[in-house]
Amino acid sequence: MSGINSSQIWHPCTQMKGFEPIVAESASGLYIYDAQGKKYADMISSWWCNLLGHCHPRVNAAVKAQLDKLEHVIFANFTHEKAAELCERLTKILPAGLEKFFFTDNGSSAVEAAMKMSFQYFRQTGGGQRTKFMALKGGYHGETLGALSAGALDLYAQKFKPLLFDVIRLDEQNAQEMFAAHGSETCALIVEPIIQMAAGMRIYPPEFLKKLRQLCDQYGVHLIADEIATGFGRTGKMFACGGKWDGKPESRNRAADSGVCPDIMCLSKGLTGGYMPMALTVTTNEIYEAFYGKEPFLHSHTYSGSALACAAAVEVLKIFEEEPILQTAQDNAQYFAQLVKEIFPNARHIGLINAFELPNAAEFARRATEKGVLMRPLGDVLYFNPPLNIERYQMEEVIEITSKLVGTI
């Protein structure tokens, strides 16, 4: 433990008996360094949020500059420059129609806000019969009770089922049937666009997402896109459900694809580059107008609109604009996928995310971490989800280390 006593800390998702955590002393770029100076390649982006590497000098400088100006202010009474700038910058790259920003402080809270927002919208627009929600089978949307209800993973929800409310579950086979049966009583369908990450990096066709958009339109149901884990370049596009910008300068001011525009989008994780806890529930003017001059949306968080988090997020967006982050990640994605397939032939990938099944995934992850490659299993699935600016020599280094473990466990 190198001189520190962590026995009072209760770590998340961890059996504490016999557990000995790694003491993180410092970090830079892809690497985390422990108290003995050993480095670990962070191939899970520290729970998928570390977008541009640890201690990015530009983001560091932005947060430090903001700290000397304004750290936090009650967001119910005040606003501030960085929050306004963040919303303005995001409006330029989000799917069309998403123009109103509600600040929360973590992904689960953004999901809770989205569901409550949809529910209250219908209560205030004559749709009071709509009291239910739909979600995709295998989905994951966070671990507060509302978000946990929307999810469908027994790993997280099983023990708490008596506390959860029922949600209508869809898949590619029954979506039409479920909408026909329940569309008129449903507020919103919540989905992780294109890839269900906590479900083992399960990828589904974009055509299914478009079909869900059509069904939502047909039955008057809101579509909530949970882009907490998929947003900001993780799938090779800025947003998994589509958007206005694909990272190429020549397409910055036109539609870059024929993606799906949701009614509500949840953002977090990479939003601040993994620096500060912050989340956004972004919606349309139509939904916003249902509250304007009427019953307000009574949902709040103490650290909503954190000036420090906004400063980090603004700088992340500036880096995307001024440096070829997304284009480089797109160029490197196929190269990395080829390296991964050489040792894990069953691997699947989208963007820089690569996932593969292993019957001994937990032990493999443990051994890989011992060797200096940070990994975590999702059941029997292991994955790489590195920062977008990982370099090719670093990919090769990681593959060399992990390849030596294949067949030894």
C-alpha cells in the first residue's frame, strides 16, 4: 500500500474481502503510475470517461484558469459564462433540434431527469394516460432506482427488483408488437444508440435504431438517446445516433450522415474528458415549451452547472475543433482492430472499442493489469476502450503484453 491506509474506503463493484487496490500516484496520457512508479496502460479509459488521456495539458490549464475565477455557484439563481459557451458549442454539433440543456452531475441523474422530463411533459400537454417507459433488452442506464429500472441487466438490478418499476422491454423481433400494444400509454423509449456497452459491447444495426425512431413518431413516444458512454467519438462518430459533424473540416456545416435525431439526449463521461463529474439532459424546444410559463421542472442537483466542469468540457470541445482527434481515431480504428483480431479472432469493434469473449475473462483481466494493461471484464467479455488519442505504438505495446497471456490462463 506504500504508506497509505485505504481500509476505510468501500470501493464500487468490488468484493472488499482480500482486496488490495492499486495506489495511483500520477497519470499522463494513456498511462497511470502507481506509488512504485509502475505504469498501467489505461485501456478502459477509467470507466470510459477519460477521452483524451490523463492530465491533458490544455484541459489542465483550462480548469486551473477557471479555478481562480469562479469555482461554483447555485445554478438555480445564477448562470455563468462557461455554461453558456458550452451549450453554444454543443448546439453546433448535436443532432438537429437539440437546443435546450438541463445540467445534472452524473449519467444516472441525466437519465432520471430525462425520464421525469418526458413524464411531466405529457402531464402538462394532455397526455396524462402516458405513464410507462420502454427500453431495449440488455440495456444499461445507470444505478439510481429510476435508471436501474430502465436498464435490463440482472447483474446490476436483480437484488433490487422489489424497489424498481416495470418497464416494457423491446428487441428487434418484438418492437412493432410492443408499440402496437403499449405505444399509447408510453412516455418514452430509452436506448443506447448502436452499442449496448455494459451488456458486453453488444452492437446492433443502425437500421434498427431508425426503425425505433419511426415507431416513436408513429405512436407519439419520445425517443431518449443515452449517449453517456457512446458520445464524443467512441463509436467513430461524434455521437452514435448521428449528428451534424463527422470530424472532417469540409463537412462541419452540413449533415454528415442520415442518423437519428432523438427528442432527448443524455450526455456525461467524455463530456468533460473524464475530469469532472457533469452530465446534460438535452432536449427540444417543443419539450421545453411545455414547461415555459407553466409548472417548472422540479429536478435539481447541488453541483449542477459546475463552472470547473464546464471549463473542462469547453476545452474538450475546442480540442475537437482545433485538432484532428476524431479523424485520427477513425484512421487508427481499423489498424487497432486488426491487431486485436490477431490474438482474439472473435473480436468485434466499433470505433476504437474492441470486445471479445473469454471464458476466463476475470482472471485474464487480473493478470493483464498485473502486467501493466488495465482491463475489466463484463461477464465473460473483455474489451479495449482507450482514449481517442492513443497512438499506434501504444496499441502495439498493449497487444504485445496481452498476447503473451493468451493460452496461459
